[in-house]
Amino acid sequence: MTSAAWELLVAVALVGTERKPVSAEGITALGALVDLPIEQASEEATVLTAAGVVASYRRTGFLPTRGQRSEQEPAPTDDRPEASAAASQILELLLDGHIKVPGGAAVLAAEWLGRCADRGRRPPARVLPALLDHGTRSRELRGPIVAAGGPRLAWLAGHNPNWAWAAATVTATEEEDANEVWRTGDHAARMVRLIALRSSDPAAAIELVQESWAGEKARDRAEILDVLRAGLGSADEALLEQGLDDRAPTVRGAAADLLASLPSSALAQRMTDRVRPLVVLDGRRRRQQLNVELPDEPDDQARRDGIQDQGAPRGIGQRTWWLMQLVGATPLGFWTNELGLTPAQALRSAAARPELRDGWTTAARRQRNGEWARELVADRPEPALLRALPPEDAWPAAEAALRKCTDGAVPGLLSSAAGAATTPWPASLSAAAVARLRANKNSIATEQGLTVVAAAADPSIGPELERWLGSLGPQDRLRHHLRTVVHALSIRHTIAQEFA
Amino acid sequence: PQALSIADTVDQLSTWLAANPWRDRLPVALADTVVVEAGGRWWLEDPAGDRLRLARSVEPWMMLALSDGQPGLVVGEWEDGEVVPMAITPLQDPVPL
């Protein structure tokens, strides 16, 4: 009854009673509905009064929707105690963008999350949506977010398709679920799943990849190979060897790079066979002189193994470039075990051959060979090498290198030292970095270096920086930047204390 | 207001509106409700299975995060047949929804 009246009223109200006159029966019906003494003469009054009454009736008479009761699982419990109120407030400010620090607040947020997870605490529930939004935008935060967020974050992520990257890791704790995510999930969820599986069970990860490899897009194939870099082992060789014949150049390049990182691979053996005829050892033991001839043009097999014409550093000739690539892909054991040279001997006898040094540097980085890396770093600090060293070697090496390197090279060196580990530097390296920057004459390098210090140095170095700040003149261009670095370190100091 | 079931809340709203139809926003306090998704919309649902629609302008994520999917008290405004939540239990430290 009312809905018919309502439709009539809406139709009339839209165009007016002049254009859409209400019939006599309509007026009577509306009048009866309203049950008020309405003058038959005025259509308008009838329509408006009826509209008021029917609208109120409709509003007051509504009923709630009643459906099947939803069967929604509540979040799993998380027994970890919540982070302290002070710590939680810092995280909220970091996520809101209220804290401006050099290098961005994300680095500090990552440190917060890492310390939180390490101490067996959990972030408060109110930051979980913001954490998931941040992780959706920046991939590098996803690992720390998932670790700190725990089962409640994963449960929440399951409700929003944008957050699938965080949901997959925990709903897929079971092997079968994991495989299901890999077969049917979207790109982000699949990659998160693969990264997690690769770190827990590298062999299972490669099996999973082999199953779907033929159907993957070229871009995904390259990204998958990038994931396999972690936990690389001989079980991966078959797939990588197949990758050398891939249609996509990026996939071929990545496969060759990974096989060259595996000293036991057939590719590494083939590279050794290419280098061996070029090597000439003169002189007696202990006084041996190493000479390596330049190679001829690579054959098709060598090109399949990743030797390229392009990509030579400036001023390097074609044949020298081929040699650098060959040495970079040859197992370092060839020089030490087969030729009987120590890394130090090899470096000494190749003093006039920078291309050999560069090749060994590439090989040490790829094969994560600490013995060679230490020797190479001591000889010439190469930022890329610091990342190949375990932190306890990388830090002293960086400290030593700080004394030798040019002013302009300091920031690169510091960021490599920061990349060697996710934990802050020890106090001695932190102090050495600040002292070196204070003596630095290159102001751009000083600013860049300070940005690294803000994120990676031991927070206890703060007072030293404040003394530096106090010594600057009021017009000094460095003042502003240095103040933000001090600010960042004081926040990091508080974070460390809250999770002490 | 006292926390009510959804059915009682709707009765209460009708009484208020009948007394004063010009009100367009009214307070609600819904007992033991969970946030659920159905038919592409988010709803507040109580143990009887009654549902009130969450306003389109409201994102459910904070409510889900704070409640962990457990039933709780929701305080808010009723407006145009939908609920605009303002706080959920625990109320000691209210967070904007």
C-alpha cells in the first residue's frame, strides 16, 4: 500500500502537479492514507502532506536485514605481548609521515618492526591497517611487516584483496595450501609464497618452480630466478641450465649469473676449461708469476654461458672485457686449488692486471667467498665486496677502507657497510664513520654519508653528532641536515630502548 | 545509550523518529556485533543474525583490526538507514574508525 503511494508521490513530485495531475481517485486514496481532513480543492496540499506522512512511515517502519548468519572465523590468537605504549606511538608517527628523517621514515619503521619481532612483541591492533597499506606500496617493508604483524595481521589481510601479499604467507603454512597459492594465486601472493618457501625449504621451492616453469611469462621467469638467488644450490642447476636457452635475454642473463655463482655447476666447469689454456705460470714456488693471456672471440657455447660483447667498463678493450667475464664466472678454487696460489699471491702477481682483479672481485661476490673477499677488500676497498662478506668481516674491512678511500667514495662505502647486515653497526665503525665524515671536504658526500649514518649507525653515536652540530656556525649549510640526522638517531635510540 | 540488540535498536529508532521525524542522525549502541561482508557490502551483524548496513564512506579495516572478528560493542550514528561507527570496544583508548 505505502510503496504504491510512494511511487505515485515520487512521480508527481518530480515534475509537479501541473504537468502530472493526480486523478480524483489518487487524491482520495492519498487522503485516506493520510487520514487527515484534506481539502479536495488543493492537489498540492494533498500531495505534500501525504509525502510527509509516507516518508516518515517508511523511515520509522524499516526493518533490519536478516540473512544467513555469517560464518566468519575470528582472528587466531597471538600470545606475544603488545609493544609498549611509547614504542607504539613512535610507530604510528612513522607510519603517518609525521616524522621526517633523512632517507625516509620507512627505514626506521623497518628497524622498529625488526626489533619488535626479535623481542617477541606484537604491534598494537590499531596500526595493522596502516602497516598493510605501507607494505602494499613498498615491497621491502613486507618481510618485516609480516614477521612483526603475526597471525592477526595475516587474518586481517585476508579480508582485502589489496593485501593478498600478507595473507598468503600465513594461510599457506601447510605445504598443500602453499602449492595451491602458487598454482592459483595472483602475482604478488605467488612471489611472497615462493620467497617464504625458499627460505624454509629451498628444495621444495625449486620443485614448485619446475612444475610451472613452462607456463610462466618471461617477466615472471626473471623474477622467479631472482628469488632463487637466496638458498642457491646444486638442486637448482637443471632449471638454470634450461634457462640458458630461454627466449628472453633477461632470463638467459640471470640464469648465467646464478650458475656462475655455483662453483660446482657445469657452467663453472666450462668457464674453468676456457680460462685454463690462457694461464701461464712462470718461476718457482713462492716466486710464481701469474700471467693470463687475452682470449679469442667467444664461440657459441661461451655466448650461451653468458659471455657478452656489450657492457664493458669505459676504456676496457673487447678482449680484456671477455677475459674479465670469464674470470668472473670461474670458480675461485681454480686459482687456489688447481694452480696452488693463495689469494694474496694471486693479487700480488696480477698487480699490473686490473682486469684480473675485477674478475676475481665479481667471482668473490658471486660465490660469496669470504677468503678472497677479505684479501680483495684489504687491497682495495670495493663497496660491492663488502656485501659479500659476513658482517663480522665486512665491518672491520669497512672501517679500514674508510681510512684509505677518497672523500667522494665515502658514501658508497658506508651504504655497502650498511647493506652487509640488517643490524646497526658496532660502535667503533659508527665512530669511525662520523670522524671520517667530519674530516670530509666534499660537502655533498658528507650529506649523503650522514644519511647512511642516520639509518645504520649505532644510536649511541648521537651525542658525538650533537657536539659536531654545536661546533657548526649558524650559517653552516650542513646544520639543517645534521639536525635531522641527530633527530633520526634519537628516535632509533628510543626504539632500541623500548625493545631492550 | 544502553547497548541493544539490532532488533531493539531499530525499535528504539522508530520510536524516536515517530516522535520527531525531522531528526536525520541518531545515536546507536549495538551489543555483540561483528563486522561481516555480504553481497559486496560490509554490515554489522548481531547474534540473532540481524544486520545493519555500514555506511559506504566507512572502511571496515580498522574495526576488523581492533575487534579481531570477535563480537563487541559498536557505538555510532544511525544515518539514512546506515550506521556510521565511531568507536568499538575496548573503549579505554578510542581510535578513529
